[in-house]
Amino acid sequence: TKTKTKTKTKTTTTTLPTSPPTTGRSWYPSSCSSSTSPPPTFASVLSTALQPPPTPAWTSLGVIKPSKTTDHRLLIQNYTAPSLASALRDREDTLQHAAHLLSKNDLPALTLLLRPHTPSYITLRRTRKLELNLSSGFSPPTLEMLRKYLSRMPRQVSKAHLRRASVILPLCDVDGVPSVLFTRRSAAVRSHPGEVCFPGGMVEQGEDGSIVATCLREMREETGLGCSNVLGILRCNWGEVEDITGVAVTPVVGYVGEVGRGRGSAMDLNGDEVAEAFTVPLQAVLAGENWIRQTGPQPDVFVGGRHVVWGLTAFLLGRFVEDVMARYKVSFGEEGG
């Protein structure tokens, strides 16, 4: 009996090895094993330990867009350094205030402070759109809304660019229908003959007092139209613009007034540069089915007008649609299309 007891004691005092054996066998003692399931192998234990942490229950909605890459691009393109610094300071103040309330266990005040940052509030802010009533064409109030938005986040062009140009995206009314004016270049011009474009051209040093003056001068020379209602500069990715044209082009948005039957004679086209001028209703410009979406680096193509619009003109038109008009709930009259 004593001999059997000693043998049993030796069996039950087995110690765990400090390192696993080279074989794939279980290295746990038999006393840890269950009669219903096999003991875990060292490989399974190691695999469990190396698994990534579980996915968090929430997904960041970002500052503007959920995608971090898109968020960074929009912040860099659309906001100046002072505005970003101010926003960063405000966010840091909010976080420190939240930490203070948490240390005091003041959950009601903490909940009130963080409520605007909850997904439901963020989604509501991003989906809520201002009404832009264009049923009777552009009006002083609607133009002022566009002006305020364009001037809210100004984008500056670096003076390091040697070749600079500007174009104007001319908004207009055609018999009360809000529209966009385009020109088609003459076949006689050296660059881009026959292509659809916006009025504009290269900066004339010593003649143009500003980048805005350049596109206004060019529009008068090309179409005979003036523009006393400049709404602002359209922000865009200057790197993409340079990739398309090789020139730093500043797009300006302006309203040139009525160009329908009552003002058709005011258009005096320069035949050496312009083959024709035509308008497209803004409602057609905003219609997604009138765009051919490109998957590569090339800009989307607009096919909803008299002529196909592509290249830089389509890129700027698309930026105006997505970056400006998309934030409004636009209503048109029965003849808006």
C-alpha cells in the first residue's frame, strides 16, 4: 500500500514545463485535462494570444467624411491653417473638459457636453440641407447664400507658380431658368480647338490687377459679357488641376445675369477665339444620370448638354456640383429642366 501511495504522489505533483516540447502534443498535465474535450495544444494557446483585439462597437464618422484619407484631403484642401488651428484648440478644450467632468463623476454634465458628438447628432448635421429655391431663377438671396459659402473657406493659390491662369464659371438665367454658360473654342486656336470650356485665360502681368480680373477680362474679350456679381473662388485640389493642364488655374464663380431672349444681343462673340456659346440648365448639371463617372485619375464627363464636357472644365463643374451645390436642397420650377 505504501508503495502504491508514493507512486501516486509522484504522478500528481507533475510540474508544468517552462517551454513547450517540439512536438505538437498537449503540454498541459493530464490532471488539467477534461474527460469530454482534448487539452489545448501550445499552438492553439499561442494563436489565441496573438489574435487582434475585437472590433470596437463604434465606427468613427470623421470630421467631414468617415474615410480618414478623404477626411485629410478635404481638411487640407478646404481649410486654412488658422481655421484648422482654431478647430484643434476647440476640440482639445472639449476633451480636457470631458476628462475633468469624468474625474468628478459628473455624468449628467459629461453627457450634455458630448451629446453633439454622438452619431445621431453628427448624422443629422450632415444630412440637414439648406433650402435653395431656384424656381424663378437666381435671386439676390440665393446668390448671397452661394457667396457666403464660397467665402467661408477661402483657398489661396501659392505665388510660387510661374504659370497662372483663371477661368470663370458663369451662372446665368435663361428666360428665368437658372443655367450655366459655356463656350466652345474656335477651330483656329492653337490649344484645345473645338473643346468646351469656361471663359478665361492666362494672367497678363502688368495688366490684370488680380486673379479675378484676369477671368473677367477674358470673358469680355471672348463673349462681350461683363460680370458685376463675383460670388467667390471655387476651392479645388490645385495639384489635380496642374496635372490636367500644367497650369495653376484659379476658378471663379460669378453671376452674369439674364442671357435669354431679352439679352441675347448682348453676347458679342469673338470669332477668332470662340465658335459658339451655349447654356445648360443647372437642373441638368445636378442630375447624376448626366455624368459618366471615371474610375481612374481622369475627371468625370458631363453629357447632359449640347456638347460633351470633359477635362478641366468637367473637373471644375463637378467640383462646383459636389462641393457647393450638394450642400443645398435645391428646388426648381416646372421648366427648370
